[in-house]
Amino acid sequence: MKGVKIKWLGHAAFEISDQKTTVLIDPWLTNPLSPVKPQEVKPDYIIVTHDHSDHLGEAVEISKRTGAQIIGVFELANYISENGGNSIGMNIGGPAVLREGLTVYLTQAFHSSTHGSPTGAVIFMNGLRIYHAGDTGLFGDMKLIGEVYNPDVALLPIGGFFTMNPEQAAIAVQLLSPRYAIPMHYNTFDVIKQDPQVFEEKVKKLRPSTEVLILKPGEVREIS
């Protein structure tokens, strides 16, 4: 089985790809850490966890240029369509089967949003299960997400202030039980400045079987 490539584009933006399909998540690509510009990406699908500007980002612009469909909670998808984006509106639960070997589920997230509920997303791609938590605080049903979806990789915010901090995100890893955890949503601006090594050390104590992958913006890891 070929692996799935996970590329961090700064903040909460990721590019997930296999040999067939590229999925962008929360494409705020004008963030100060992004190694790419919005006009440089060519996704097949875009997932947006909620409508805050640092997550919706340039999704509509990219959709208009490439024809990529934007997947989000129903009310957000309607808002995107009204602004010219090509959207698929779903809700917490799912699944949305995008093609053979590529399925998306939306999960609960504890945050705020103007258009519909904030969400996380679980992407099943090429046999790999990737959980992007979106913006969220720590909540007990992360254990249920772990049991239902059994994520191989968890992409978790650690910046604090708006989301979990490193200590809380480490507890999330304990609840989710992934093989790998990748920190995100930190160091983009001062109020969410964090040391990801703190997250890694906390995970080693609470869930030593999970490997923490600290990516630099633009760095790619292939996981199978």
C-alpha cells in the first residue's frame, strides 16, 4: 500500500495527498508561516472546519480557480456557495464518500463559529485515518472519536488562548490513542506562541506509544 503524504502549511493548514487525490484542510495560505501561496496549490477537495478567517482562509478563491469542492458543515457550505465557492454541505457524523478509498467524516469540536457548528474532520485516505481536530478545547468525547474512528494520525492545536494548550493537547492524545500526533495552530502570532517540545514531553509521559512529529512549515511526512 502506498503511503499518504501529510504536509504542514503553517497554522492549521495541511495538504493531505496520495497518488490520486490532494485534499487541503483549513487553507489560510496567507498566514505568516505558509511556504506556499494560494495560487500555487491545486487541490481536488478542500475541507474547512469552521468559518473563522484563519481557517476558511482562501478556500473560496482556490475553489473558484481550481474547481475543487469545499466540504464543510451545512450552513458554512451554503455561505461558501453564496460567495461563489463549489461546496458540499454535510454535518457532524457522515460519511461523505468522495471516491473509492477517500471518505470524510465531520466530528464535534468545542469552539465558536458564525455559520453552523465548528467541527473537526476525519479523513480516510488509502487506508490511513487522519483526524484534524480543527479549533477546539479539550473534551471527553475525544475518547469516543478515538474508539469510533481509530485515527492513525491526530493533528491537534496546541497554541492555547483560542484552543487547547500543550498540556491539554497531550491529554487529547491520551484519549484518542493515535499512532502519530502532529501539533498545529501555534506560533503564528504572539498570543498562541508555544514550544512544541513541551507537547512532545507531555505526550511521552501520558501516551508513550504515540510518536509526536513536529513539522516545520512546508515539511512533508509520508505515513502508511
